[in-house]
Amino acid sequence: MAGSRAAGGAAPAPLTLVSGPEELLADRAVAEVVAAARAADPSVEICDLAPGALQPGGLAELVSPSLFGEAKVVVLRAIQDLGADQAEEVKRYLADPAEQIVLVLTHPGGVKGKALLDAVRKHKPVVVDCPKLTKPAERITFLRAEFRRQRRAISEEAAQAVADAVGSDLRELAAAADQLIADTEGTVDEAVVARYYSGKAEVSGFAVADLAVEGRLGEALEQLRFALDTGVASVLITSALATGVRQIGKVAAAGPNARDLGMPPWRVDKIRRQARGWTPDGLSVALRAVATADAAVKGAAADPAYALEKCVVAIAGARSAQR
């Protein structure tokens, strides 16, 4: 990502444009502005609007100075989807911005909403570029940067091994980095990754996920119990289940272009076989089950093991129901 940053308690710039299609980088860019604003003023008000949530005339209310002059951060996401009247509201505000207001606009790039985007750029915003990382080398660089952020190191060979196992999705790569950092010490090399994924993820968590998405309920539950009995963390299992379901959706949606997703060819072929019998409705059911289980194992339920069993049953059933 490119762009200046507020640091050391300095207030962020009054206007930031987060531009590009990579959602993880965009979310982090927005979070950095919010964190800088809070560091400068802990009482700052944050208004983060989801795409489509801005109502006609709503911007004027959001950016109106408060009676006591408190600072405010207003985040407008996906400005390419704003209607003509809402886009004009943004332009009018930019022509006469309010003090104590930090405005953050996100745009995925492309031609949609280009007129508004050009108007924003005329006001010299801080620009944070969030390009899609399409090349394997870029994803390796990203992974190594994730480790540096937490003052850890990973060898290039180890980063390649993680990318081969996880795929091209940046959120999943970031989650894999976080898990490795939490579960290991020192420099992560290829041997550490091999032990980690072979000893835990592929044999246990990913084995459960593979069986569940293939509808093999009895075997999936047996592997789940084995994984829990041998000490595999519940969060690793939910992560593997989420990865398994999401990758089926990605490969199915990509069709003949699935090999462009950045996964190893053998992985694409395996997921194609697993995807047979799944429908979009079935995948939606499975993803909701994974989200529920993820919350449960992170403290929302008293019995994580039972929550995982329910999740596996739901995933296998969502596929079986499509046969």
C-alpha cells in the first residue's frame, strides 16, 4: 500500500481516498485512519457506513459540526455505488469541508463512479492504493510482511509452502500467518510449515473439512473427535472448515478459469471433485454454519466440541441435500 500515515498521535488528514479492489488492504487502510484519529483524540466519534447505507441527504447530517465541536471520522464505503444525488452531496461537502471532520472514501477502482472519483482526487486526498495481488511473488512478499509486522521472520521457501497450502486469498493468508506466529517460535522455515500443516492442519483440521464437504459425515465426525482428542485447537478446525467451503465456492464460480485462482493445480483438481453436488444455496448454509461455529469456539458457547460437531453435521447435510 502507498500513502502517508498519521503517526505518533498526529491527527489524520481531513480527506483520505482508499482505492483498489483488495478488500483486506482497504479494510486495514480504513482501520489505520480510525486508529490515528483515536490516538489524537480518544473521544472521536466514528461513523462507518456500510455500502448502500447512506440515505439521500444523510451526508449533510453526518458532517455537520456538533454543538461541542467534537472530532468525527466519517467512512463512506463503495462510493462507486452512490446515486447521482448522493455523489453531488459529496462534491458539495468537498468544496466546503467542515473542521474536525475526517472523511474516508473507499473505491474499488475501475470506471464505475469515475466522475466522483475524479472530483475527489481534485481535492488532493491522501491516497492509499490497495491493488489486487495477482502474482505469486506478490503474495509471498505479503506473507513475509505479515511476519515482519509482528517482529517475526519466515523464509521465502516457507512462505511459498504456506501459499501453496492456503491459496491466493489474502484474508486466508493473513489468518495462516497469525496462526503460525501464535503457535511457533523463532524463524518459521520450511520444516516448521511442513510439521505444522502435516501434523495438524492437513491430517486433522483439513481432513475433517475434506470429509465434511464431501458429505462423508460419519468419517468427518470420527476425524473431528480424533483431532480434538489429540489437542488440535478448535480455531484451527473452524479455519480449515471455512477454507474448505470457501474454496469450493471459488472454484465453482471460476469454472474453466479456476487455475487462475493461484492455487496449486492438484488442489484445484481436488476441489473440483469436491464441488460436485454443491449448489449456491448449499454453500450459503455451510458458510453460516461455519460462522456460527467460529463464534462458538471463540467464547460464544460453553461447549466448543459440540458446536464443531453441529457445524460438521450442517456442512455434510448441506451437500447431501443437493444430491
